[in-house]
Amino acid sequence: MKLKHSSGRMTKMSIISTKAIHGAARVAALGMLVAVVASASSPASAQTVDRIRDAKTIKLGYESDARPFSFKDEGGQAAGYSVALCTIVADRAKTQLGLTELTVEWVPLEGDARFAAVKDGTVDLLCGADAVTLARRAEVSFSIPIFPSGTGAVLNAASPLALREVLVNGQPGSRPIWRGAPARTVLERMTFSAIPGSTSETWLNERISAFNLDTTVVPVETYAQGLERVVNGRSNVLFGELPILLDAAAHSPASGNLIVLDRHFTYEPLGLAMQRGDEDLRLLVDTALSEIYRSDGFRDAFTEWFGPPDDFFVTFFRQTALPE
């Protein structure tokens, strides 16, 4: 329908006015669309940082059985390497947000509840020993790496030498691990354990399936439970994060009966998890980590949990730290 002048003819001014109205309507509609899209896709980080500022509280999740990265100490408090790093992040947030006080709430989390708590905002940051994988990045975001880790294995000191040789270097024989007939013979009918939902469990199941091994996998809820099974012979091997296995075995009452193999079966960087799209919070976290990695005090912080860093670790953290 055309807008007409009282004379019945459309004037030039009417046409211009109509076009202006339609144009303004289109601009307004486009503006509303952009606003809706921006609102729907705006980073959760702005909300998180704002909430931390307004509430003067930061909520940090941690695993209570992932020593030396995170655990409950004898006093029931959060402790460990990752906990120390997150404490530094909290200090950075306090300074950056100009707060005189910032309360840190430590929330113990286990199993799949860890990532669910990150996704639904129960915690702002997850401070544990979580490997950064593509599958996990589809659910949560991660900081720059906090440690170069990977899957390791612990056995009973009385375990057959052939089993240790097969796991370390593919012996007996010179074939690749878990491929040759001699290695298969050694591994058949073994019982393995791993933490449910861990990358070690995923890797273990993939290897068993790929080589069609007749073995049993018994999941364990904690490393302590897994070590107990190895000590009493109910599991032949416990697979898990190598640094955690080393620490757990060293602090076990049965440490003399355990052997941690000097081998990484996988290489996985660990990171601190947060909500996807949380770019402001991620920048804050990565800035704090980069600063501590470059600082003189980081060597002491690292040594407290892992011993003096060798050239590999020094290079890793030097390359991981982001430039200003």
C-alpha cells in the first residue's frame, strides 16, 4: 500500500518520509538484533569478574585427593601446588579489582562434579590436576598450562619382572609396547585400575580395545584405594597422573611395596578450568600465572611440591609464560 497526499498523489516529501521511516525501522530492528546476539554471546567472564567484585568473594574448587596438586591437609584445609597457584590468582584479582578485602571460598569437588560445578558457576575456578583435552575444552575453558604431566603406572614391588619390562620398553622382545605376541602373553588376564573419568582411564580402555586384550579394568575412586588394590594383589597395575602416583606412593604406608615406573605413557598439560567464554577471568588467571612463572620465587614454590626443577621444567615454564 502507498502512502498518498490528500490530493491523491504521492508527493516527493511523502516518498522521502516513507523511506526514512522504513530505514529507521530497519536500523532499529538491526540494532535490537545486534543487542540480542551480543547479550546471548557476551562472555560469562564479565559477569564472573563483576560478581567477584560485588560479592568480594572468589569461589575456588579443588580435588581433595590429588596430592601434590590439591588435597585436604591434616587440618582439613585446601593445600597443594594448584591451590598455591590459585591463591596467587586470588591475590591478583584482589589487586586488579581494587578490593581491600577478598574472601576465598574453597569448595571440595570430586569426579564429574568438578566440571559441572565450573559450568553452572558453583565455582569460579577449578584448582586441581586436570589434563587439558579437546573433549574437555568442549565443556570448559582452561588457563595456560600449570604442569607438564601424563599417564604413569604403579605396580607391586613383587610383580613379575616381565610385566615391568613390557610396560617400560615393550620387552620381552623388541616389539612396540602391547603389540608383540610375547607382550600380549604377559598382559593377558591382568587386572588394571584407574580413576573413572580420568584421561588415564580413557587411554587404558583405548589400548585394551585396540590390541584386543583379555584383561579386566576395575575403577577406583581414589589413588589410595588403587594403591591398596596393588599392594594386596587385586590389581596388577594402577594407571594415573604420574606426579600424583609418585606422591601417593611416597606417602603410602606400603611405599616399600610399590614401584612407580619411570615412564610417561601419554603427555598431557594440566590447567586450571573455568567457564567457557570467560575471557576476562581467563586473562586475569593467565596474567597471574605468567607473572609467577617469571618471578624469582616460583622456583621455591615448585620445589616445595616436586623438588628442584631441572632444565626441562625451567624451559617449560619459561616458554609457557605469556609476554606482557
